[in-house]
Amino acid sequence: TTRTPEFLGLDGTDALLPQSSTGSDVIIGVLDTGVWPERPSYDDTGFGPVPAGWKGECEKGNDFKSSACNKKLIGARFFLTGYEAAKGPVDTSKESRSPRDNDGHGTHTSSTAAGGAVQGADLLGYAAGTAKGMAPRARVATYKVCWVGGCFSSDILKAMEVAVTDGVDVLSLSLGGGTADYYRDSIAVGAFSAMEKGIFVSCSAGNAGPGAATLSNGAPWITTVGAGTIDRDFPAYVTLGNGKNYTGVSLYSGKPLPTTPVPLIYAGNASNSSMGQLCMSGSLIPEKVAGKIVLCDRGTNARVQKGFIVKDAGGAGMILANTAANGEELVADAHILPGSGVGEKAGNAIRDYAMSDPKATATIVFAGTKVGIQPSPVVAAFSSRGPNTVTPSVLKPDIIAPGVNILAAWSGSVGPSGIAGDSRRVGFNIISGTSMSCPHVSGLAALLRAAHPEWSPAAIRSALMTTAYNEYPNGNGILDVATGRPATPLDVGAGHVDPGKAVDPGLVYDITTADYVDFLCALNYGPMQIATLTKRSSDGCAANRTYAESALNYPSFAVTFPAGGGTVKHTRTVTNVGQPGTYKVAASAAAGSTPVAVSVEPSTLSFSKAGEKQSYTVSFTAPAKPSGTNGFGRLVWSSDHHLVASPIAATWN
Amino acid sequence: GRDDRQTYIVHMSHSAMPNDFVEHGEWYAASLQAVSEAATVLYTYDTLVHGYSARLTRAEAEALKSQPGVLIVNPEVRYELH
């Protein structure tokens, strides 16, 4: 967040969020590991009184006073009844029985969403600058639901309920767990009623990528966020004794390696363990690694932990090599010893050299922080991908946002590596995940809520989606680091958020609670399943009505063809939220070299006033294709002032 | 788990509460006691959902499904940070 506001074009945030009006009283509720309230990101200088009607509390604990909250951090609660029922009493020597964050994750996410500006922020000198959340004038309330042993759904559901009662406007959940029918998923159940009360719910898509069908939190009333990089990197250059050079990444800060070459050894050759190459605890033979740079393969144990193990064995440095599971994705870490992460190709070359030359040497030079890295964003390999396995008719993720190497505030209980043996303490940390991209969107949603208080959660999401970009300024598609090729809507949904455009989207695809109930009827949910979500037994499905999943007024299109091809129709209704104007449509899609015919009726929509609604029907026609084939495209309504874009993902069953 | 019980989230039909009860919490407790003498309510939910959570054996959870007003009985899920 010393870079993402600028990367997102938010330098003029006040243009979106008026400084001192009541419109700035947007409250973001963050369900996570709690908060470290002493961090300056929660300084309340310049904030007016807590919004009227706020019912939240600053719950006390043995290490958390009720005075820890202020006019910025207006609530802090903790929920552990379900956790303790399952796991027994929390071990207070390891975690606080209070809203205090002993992990760092919750402090990081809440300050990403709404942390105030903090000058002089950095991690060990890296990413230095002014850290600032996406909605720096929004208020924050934190709800601690995650503990050392996990985050339990009974606690999460209660926390969501209390947060809504407290009066939050946005709920941010950077957590998830598998996939289930929506009436069995507590986050989806809680989010439905929250949505109905006008609360925007954003959730992380998950870090199970790059495989297909790996995302969680895919309910259509949730905004599901994937992760991309920003234009910042932390290069660390590896030079081998054979003259070859490779660029890795690192957040190491400390005594550098000697400038003269250091002996290099592959961990697999310095261990008697069958998994020695992974630098697992106790696996390295000290006599073989002493004073050397050790090449460890990534996987199984934590990346930074490998550095501790190398150091404990007497190693001088570490090169952490990606394997095929991670490809070329580089995630920077605050290693405890001079260490650099390298991609799979570099790792293979360095490994070959280390294994073939008994006198192999290497050096690592740490180059600090570089900005202006292009191309950016690229889709993170770890970012979970569609299709949505629960309801393939809803394209997910919805959007991507910055989620790689994000600097934000951190807990005082734990070092930057998060490992118990790490005695370093930092005010800010740099970490990666869709956990980090989710609160970016939560903060942006707060900005939009402030700018357009009348917009529904679906309208806010629509604005974020239809104004997202899916290509670089040169016209090339946003790349997926997992493949090196342009990403598809199954990777990025509508694309990367562009808040400056989202504030004035022209048209929105709005969705009411009744629309969602119709969608549940189309899923053939029974009365009890629907009532679980809506709380009303009256929300039944009419026997004389035909329901279609394709009728959900979603800002994207997930089209399913039978293997034999054919024509599939989707209907949509757009609401004008801008000036009067005329929009013309352009749409195309293809599966490889096979075009999918896309026709829209009508092809022109005219609006004479704000709030006016117009409907259209899209017909997708395609030939036969083998089952599992995917096709992609885009449908764009354009006027003199706006582009309203929707991604298309087609699948042959 | 520490015993053979696990937490379930019991979703109830708010409007199905018999007239014998004044408050939904009383009804939930009675519903629970009908299938388990040992179980107690962990949380009552009354804003985003209607229902409660409790530690139950699998047999008790099954029995609860046939209690009047019970919509769905969901086993607790452990979520993870992303």
C-alpha cells in the first residue's frame, strides 16, 4: 500500500470520497485474525465523531483495553465460542483471548482496506513510502474469528451477524474453505442476508491456483476477488561461478554475503533424507552446508522456514527454487539469511550446475525495490480460478486486484516471516495472497459507497466489473504468470479493477433479492434450502414459472453449450446511472479459431434519464465441440463517454 | 474433535415457532433438548440467519433434522486464511 493507491490511480482519493461530509462515514468490517490497534494506520487524527447509529464495541481482553479503539478503529470484537468448543481453551501463551492480532494477517488486511496514511513505511527498507489503505477515510471495525487452529464457521457466522448489527457498510473476508452448496456455506448464508441489508461483501477467491475450478466464495451475491501483481519488484541477482546470471526476488535485509563467490551446494546432496532437497527441519548435514549457499526446492514447508533450517545448519545463504508447481511466479520473502527465490527455469539451471560441478560457487546481490515493472498487472499463479463448481452459470472470480508483495501494517506479536523463531519485529510486512487483493476491493467498494450511497451491493460490484480492464495499454491481454499467455475470464473475471472509472460506470447491472431467489429456484433449491438463505419460508418458487440461471442479471456471461453446439440465450437489464445517452453494443467470442456468434437484441439502447432501465437479449450460437472446450469473449456497450464491458466464458458440456 | 461431538449450525424457520414459546431462544433450547440432554447452545443467530449452533453427536444431529421448524443442520466447517 506504499504503491497500490498509485497503481490503481487513487492519488486523488478525495475526489471519490469527500473529506469531511457524512458520506465519508463508511464503515468496513473485517473478519480476520484481529487487529494491532497501536499501529499508526489506525490513527484517528482528523476524524469526526463515530457515525451516528454505530453499535459496535471495543471488547476488552487482558491485553486489549477498550480505549484501544478510537474514531478510526471504531470496533474490535473477538469470537471464539465455536473454536473453543472444538479445540479447547485457547493457549494464552500463544494467542490473545482478545481482539488483539497475534498473527499479522488481520492487521494487514484491515489496514489495506482502510488504513490511514503513514509516512516512512517500509519493511526492512523495502517498499519504502507512504502506506495508505484504499479508503483511508473510512472507519474500520475488526472481528477476530481466526485463531491458531483455524477459523470456525459458527464463529464466522456470529461475527457476520454482529458486524451487520453493529452497522458496517462493507464486509471483507479474506478466508474461505472448499466449495459447498450455498445453503451449507456459512459465509454464503451470512452474506445473503448482509447483501439484502445493503452491505457489500467481498471475499478472497483463494490461493489454490493455477488449476481450473479451484475457487471458493463463489456465491453470486458475494464479490469474489482474485490476485494480480503490481509494477513493483524486489530483485536479487544470483551469479554463478560459471558466469550465468539469474534474477530472483528477496526481502532479505542484513549482513550481505561476501563479494567473493561462495561455495554452492544442492540441498539434496547435503542430506541423508529422501526429501532433503526441500530443506526440511533436521534434514541438512551441517558439515556439508557450513559456509555455503544452499539451493533448496520450494514446497511442503514454509519458504522462510527453509532459510531458518539452512542457517541453523551453518549455511551462509539460500537459493529457493520454484518447481513446476509454482513455475516462474516469484514471491518475495523476508529471509532470515541472505536468500533469493528464483523461478523454475533458473532453479533447474542452478540445480544442474550445483549437481554437476563439485566446486560450484554463487553470489547473491540484493537490489532493493524497483518500481515501474512491466508488464503489470499479471495474474498470480496462486490465484484461484474458475469455473465456479457450485454454479457454473455464474462466472467467477469477478475481478482481480493487487495481491502480490503487498506492504501493510503488521502485528507486534510476530516477525515478518510469521515463524515462531523469528525475533524480528516490524511495523509493516510484505505478504501475498488473495487475502491481500480482497481488502483492496473492500476499500474500493467503500469509496463507491461513499460516492453513491444509493447504489446496491450488486450495483457497486457491477461498476467495479464493467469498468475493469483486461489488457495493457498496448492492447495485449493481461498475462497469466502460470502460463505466460493472456489470461482468460476464468482467471480474471472481468479483469483488473480501475476505481477511477468505476465511480462513473454509465450503466450498472443491478440485482435485487428477488432476482437472487429466482436464481435459487433455477438451481432447483427446495423451500427449506431457500429459507435457510433468505430466512423467509414465503420465498418459494412458483410452479407455473420457468426459472433460468442465465436470467440472473450478472455483469458477466457464463455460457454453456451442449457438446453438439446450438444457440443459448441470456437476458440482462442495465440501469442508467449516468447522463442521458445512447449505447451501441459490440460483442465477439471464440473458442480457439472457432468463432462463437454473438448477437444482441436490441443492439442500441437509449436512456433519457438516470435510473432508467433497458433490457436486452444475447444469443450465443456455436458449432459442436468436444466436451470441456472453453471459449472466451467480451460484450461491450459504448456511448460517447462510457464503455460498459462484460466478459464471456463459454463451455461445451 | 475432543469427543464424539462436533459443532452443527441449525437453521430454523422463524415463523414456525409454536405459540407455547415467547422467545425464539427458548424454542431453540427446547428443540435441542428434545434430541440431546447434554448439548447446550453455543450461539443463537437472529439477524442474518435464524437458528443456533451446538455440539452434537451425529445421531443427535440426524434426530434434530426431523424436529419441527428445523430447516437445515449443517456441520461446522473450518475455514482458512487466504
